[in-house]
Amino acid sequence: MKYILRVINICLVVLTLVFSSITSAIELPPKDVYAGHTLIDDWDVEAAEQFTDSLLKKHPKSGDVYFLKARVEFLKGHHELAAKILNQVTGNHSEVREFKSLVNNTFEETKLFISSESEHFIYRYKKGPDEILVHYATEVLEKSYKVLGEIFNYYPKEKVLVEFYPDRESFSRISPLTLDNITTSGTVALCKYNRIMMISPGSLVRGYNWMDTLSHEYSHYILTKKSRNNLPLWMHEGIAKYFETRWRNNDIYLTPIMETMLAGGLKKNYLIALEDMMPSLAKLKTAEDVQLAYAEVSTMIEYLTQAHGDKVISTLLERLAKKEPFDLVMSDTLGMSLAIFQKKWKHFVKQKKLKTIPGLKPPGVHFKVDRMSEESNKEYREIDDQKSRDLTFLGDILQSRSFHKAALIEYQ
């Protein structure tokens, strides 16, 4: 979840004089600075690398070029190299400091990671319990590569980098999310910096639906690449949520909690405006708002695809990649403005006869204090509410005896 705004390019051009040189007073032309950052923001890594390397030959002492080069290497997953290159960049502007901090933190958190590969993916993780994730991640992602590739008409040529972080602390240090953002929103994975990053399910008391989440984040990767990072956040999240179960031949995307939140929101006339979802759903104030937002945007995609078919998404992405304004693309492709689309969506979703489960709330995410502990009941004790703890324990007993439906009732 999680995207660079185009306005940062303008800021970076303005910053040219702040860190433009290492040992030389020669400045890089602003148009070259802008062009380089645009390619990087598009995640067009190959073109960005070629462009930056050509600039290095012309301006071998320009801090601007080294900053661009560091961004390129960071997108390629070369964290240590990016950190070393940034040592060549002077200046104390906030954008420089923040990027240096991000790169250095990422290098520190991943320097002991080991890696393995499947046909289309590269996995990095800490040696130990998380090694088992690779087997299942490969199944999810290779299926997603085929299924989502057909839907979106896009198959990445490069291998996609996937990083598993052992806990929320390390995940917070390499992402824009604070620990409070993670706990409040339940965000446990991101697609950012040209890769997928995920908290290990082993660090949570009850784990989480990490396989669908992995496919969800891969959708974000495709959407960013194919649209050249020009797809609005709300549609990004709606598409990723709507298609996150397709890898396992399942088209049921609306969870009971999402359905309950949306039904309640419609009844109370309380909905999350699309502009209020920026810059990320993970930044919304409550877990209820996060689930409501997901319900809104995913049902919008259901309405969109029912009216125009799944392939309409590929058409939208292709036009956005040409830098066409979203409102124009929306109007031309769907035959209506965004305002009319939202009005028709609301009518559509009200016809779905959404069900409400009284008292149902987002379960939240509960992290282990020490994931390596061998105490058998420790995980239950870390669930604060006594009733929730007892129901979880009962659900586990029923699950172990293959009473799956009964267990589900207790979990809910």
C-alpha cells in the first residue's frame, strides 16, 4: 500500500542547488534532474539506469547524478551499494536526510538476509523459521503471475523482489509507517520501492491471511509498473483487494467485516471520501475506517468490471501510462465522469443487500512479545481480552478436531 507523488519531482529540481556538487561547482541542468526522477518514479528501472549512467559520464562530480544513481540502485534492491553512493552526496536538506536514513535503515535490517529464487521472484528473509514461507510464497506468486498477468495483460520481465521482515519494528524502520500506523490499520505489507515487503506472519499471535495479502501486493506491483505509477490510490487499492483471491480461483473478495462496515456506513451516511484515503489507507485513523475504505473501493471495482469486463482495467492502465489525465481516461473509457461513476456505484452497492453482523469489529493485529518463545500458552496470554482469549482457545480446539464451521463461529 503506498506511492510517490509527482510533486516531489518539482521539489527535487528546486533542491538541485542544495546538494548539486561533490567537488565541482558544475550544476546538472534542471530538466535532466526532472527527467531522471520521473523515470525512477515510474519504476522504469532499466531506462532510469541508462539515463543516469549517461549523466555520470557527462557530470562525474555532480551530487545530483549520484543522488539519482542511489535511487536507481535502491529500486534494484542493492541497498548497500545505494548507501555507499549516497556518501558522495553532500547537503543537509530534509529530502536528502530522509532518503539516506531510509537506505541506511534498509541496509541494516537486511544485511543478514539470505535469498532464494523461483521462476519469476527473488525472496529475501532472515535465516530461521521464516525460511518455510518461501515454499508457500512461491505457490502464491507464481500462480498470481499467470492469473493476474492474464487479467491485466502484464508479465514483468524482471524477477520481482520480495522481502520478509521478522517483526513490526524492522518493518517500520524500512517503510513510511510508524508502529502506531501498523497496529491501528493492521497494515502488514507494502509494495513500494519496486518491491514487495511483508511482516512475517510468525511474528503475530494469530498470524494473518498472508498468502492473499502477498497476491494483493503483487497486484500493486503490476498496477504501478503498467500505469507508470499514474493510477490513483483509491483505484490501486480497489483493484488489488478485488482480485487478491483470484490466484486460488476464488472471486469472493468482500469479507464479513468489510461488508458490515460498508452496510453500516451506507445506513449512517458515513463513507470515506476518495481524497481522504490519501496518502495511504494505512494512515486512516481507525481500523474500522480502513475496512470501510477497502469495502468502498473494492465494490467500485466490482461495479466497474461487471459493467465493462475485467479487461477494462488493462485499457485504463495503458492510457494512464501515456500520461493522459485520469479524469479524461475515466470519461473516455467508461463514458462517465468520476462523480457520476460514484453516484451509480452507490446505487449498485445498495442493491447488493449487504449483511450486517451485530457487534462485529476488526480483530486488530496482535504481535508477539517474543516470537521465539517456546511457552505453549504464551500466544493466548498475549490476547488482552479474556473473552477473546477463551473463544480463540475454544476455536483452536474445534479446529484441531476438524470441526471447521464450529471453529469459525468461535473465531468470529
